[in-house]
Amino acid sequence: MSTETTSAPAFRYAAITFDCADPAELARFYGELLDFPVLFSSDDFVMVGREGAAGLAFNRLADYRPPTWPDPAQEKQAHIELGVDDLEAAEARLLDLGAKKPDFQPSPDRWRVLLDPAGHPFCITTLV
């Protein structure tokens, strides 16, 4: 074993990447929602965010199957929680951007579950 000290590599959180059928469509949705510009774009991968900060990325998956929330047949695996001041106004804006609202809402007075254009569930809440 060497007596030389080696420093551990530095790691930085860069992005959450979502698999989807159309990365450009999902990047447009979240970019517009969060006012994030496109940082990188190719036919199969798009990243949005701000230089020097964590962002969101979208990766084309040829066999992509959207989650079937709340049906566990195709689990959601992960989802984003977004804080808002006004649930009604935020929901209306998201629906205008292309989100869908599933019928099942576990606690609609505190948060809403919506689906992005690729079918990923995400939540809006006034709790944060």
C-alpha cells in the first residue's frame, strides 16, 4: 500500500435525467415551466438549466414506456416536487404547457399530481 496521499475526486450534482420518447418535447415543457434555457441539445439528449447549477436532462429511449401511475404495472421510479404559491394557477399553467391531470389526487388541497408530456408523474405543492 502506498504512503502517498491521493485526494478523492470531486463530484458535483449535475442533473436528473428522464428517459422519454421525445427529448426535445420534454425539454420544452420543463424549460418553459422553470424558465431554464437549453444547455445542450442533440437528437437523443437535451439538457436544460443554468450554467454552473444543476439542471434537468432528457434522454431518448427507443422502447420508452411511460409510468402508469397510480397503477403499479409500470412504476414511476422517481418524480419531481415543485413548490408553488397558488395550486389553481400553477395547475392551469402546467395544463396549458401540455401536462395532464390524472383523476386520482391523493390530497388535492395540499398538492396535485400531474403528468408531464411523456407521462412522468410530478407534484406541485404549497408545502414548500
